[in-house]
Amino acid sequence: MQKVFLTERIHEDAVAYLKENFEVVQGTSTEPGEIIRQARGCAAILIRSARITAEIMDALPGLKVVAKHGMGVDNIDVEYATKKGILIVNAPFSNLNAVAEHIVMLLLALSKRTVRMDKLTRAGEFARRNAYKTVELKGATVGIIGLGKISRRVVKKLSGFEMNILASDPFVRQEDVGSLPVTMVTAEEVYEKSDFVIVHTSLFPSTFHLVGAEQFRLMKPTAFIINAARGAVIDEAAMIEALKRGEIAGAGLDVFEQEPPAPDNPLFAMDNVILSPHNAALSSGALRAMAMDSAMGITEYLTGKPVTYPVNGEMLNQQ
């Protein structure tokens, strides 16, 4: 019986599903050396936050498929996997709604200063209620960098607030959005015109530090930036400086350049910043869906069935 290695814990339903066809080996560490030691003899690896490098793939000659519990595969060397003939699968639709809802939550919390108001009220500073003005969303402009599957759901959710919605994406034209209530503009226009800037793009070499000092200088001093994609899409040091100088009004972040962030990260001391621990996708429903879809990809490939969500599908054509 072929073996499937789990680098981290996943939903029990997916484990049971895998056990119908395979021997499941539960890992105890995401350290490369431990993955190599514990996954020997396994035909598949299912990962969450663990990194799958060329070193790991070289050390596991029997590895045939790597499954990502989620959408982003920036923690897998996909190019090297393709060269090695290793299929990568993921769960590209499993957490869309959970992440979209989280982005909207961050936007609402920033506009209404929810966290700050909660702290003041609990501290007995009710009288300071006039000191902090909130922002009405009706008539405000939100701009989105990257109009992928999650961003399109965000657009639909925000449209009910009667906001002006702009977006910039080099791969999307106005005629591509159909009836979606969004106007495609340049990236510069997004930064210059928006009261809220949502950055939601995958992390590639081309999008590393896509948003930096130049972009923050274009933004309104009353504008907020929101990131629930990948931390390194934004130059965190430049963002911290922009917040300190008042170039932007605040930020809502679910991701960081370094995860977990250092205890002395300056963002922790800023009351105009709302933070969450990279858990936008971790609703109960999304966790099960991510686990099931990634487990399905392993099962499909190893049992010779058509693969629903291949990442490097070109590898299949070479077989």
C-alpha cells in the first residue's frame, strides 16, 4: 500500500478519506531534516505551512505528488518539482469565501476603528467617544490590486455598501469583468484615488515588494491598506515608515513578511493597525474543504484518475 505523509494535522474527514486507499503517516515537524526522515518511502506529501524544497525532493526518490492544503504554493519549489516529474496539486476554491469575508472584516474594522473603540470603552474612557471619527463606506472608494477569484468575491460583498470600486490587474481588462461592479484602472490610479487599498495577489518574484515606498507616497494620508494575501507582497519596512510619517492612515493585516512576526515588530505598537495571525482562511468549513480537496488531488493522481486541480499540469502532458 502506498504511503501518504502529512507534515501537519489536517481535518479528520480528509484523513479518513486518505486511509481508504493509502497508509497515512503523520509527521511531527515541519523542519526539512525531519520531513526527509519521516517521509521516507512515501509517494505523496500533504503540506500546510511546511516548505518543500529541492533538497527534500532529491532526498525522497519515491515522491510522486505534493498537495497544498490551500491555494498558494509559494512554499513549494514548483519549477523543480516539474523537472523531477512530481505533480503539485492544491485546493484553489476551498477558502475563497472565508478569505473574502476576512478582508471585508478588516476594512469594516478599520473604517469604524473597532479595535480602538473597544479598548477605550473597556478602559472606562467612554467620554473619549468624540475623539475618534469613523469613516462611512457609502460613497468611499476602494481599490484592489489583483482581481483574482478572492478579489472578485470581495467586490460582490462590498458592492452592497454603495462604494466606488476600482481594480488593477495586468491580466484583466474591463470587458473581462462582465457585470461585476468594478472599474479597471491603472495601479497608480488605485493608489491615488482609493480610501481603502486592498492588495490581493499571489507571491511571485514579480510581486515581491509590489507595494513599497513609492506606492505609499501616492496614497491619500486618510487611506488604509489591507493585505490578506502574502506578507512579502508589501515592503513591510516601507509600510511601517509610511504609517509613522502619516503618509497613510492605517493598515489591516493578516500576513507578515516574517511569520510568526518578531515580538518587537513595530506594527504591534500602532493603534491604527489591525492584525490577525494569518488565519483568514481558517474557518471550520474552509479547513475541511482545503483538506478534502488536497487529499482528493493525491488520491486522483495515485489511483490513475483525472486530476481536478493540478498546479503544474504541463507535467501530466509529458507522461
